[in-house]
Amino acid sequence: MNATQAFSDGEFLTYYGEWVIADFTFLPPLAPGPPPETFTAPELDPSLIGSTVYVTVIETVTGCPPQGETEYVLSSVGVTYAG
């Protein structure tokens, strides 16, 4: 991760985008909306079969005004690539 809490180009295989998940039911729909229900995994090199690859999510939580603090949460899980 770089200083802006993101991965630099070339340091990740797939970028799935950004979404907004409102946690207050009284808010109107916010753009760009919630994530899709499914994701398509990228094609991996066959030489990686049996290797551990990592799925990483960076969550950005923005506080409400007037404080407006931003918090970053990094989650990662290793999975064995079966091909």
C-alpha cells in the first residue's frame, strides 16, 4: 500500500471498484451504490497452481461532519489456487 492507502498500479492483479454501503436506512441512495453480488476471478498463470494467492480488501470509513475523520481497514485472506 502507498501513502494514499491504495495499491499502486502494477502491485495488484484486479481492481473491482468502489462502492457505497449506507449504514443508515433514512439516507437516500448514494452513488456509486452497493457492490455486485458476485465477482469474476481473474485468470491466473497456471504456474501458480498449488500456490497461496491473497484476496485483499481496503475499506474506507468516512465519519460524519463535523469531525469527518477517515478510517482505513485492510483485510486479507490467503487461498490456495487450484486452477
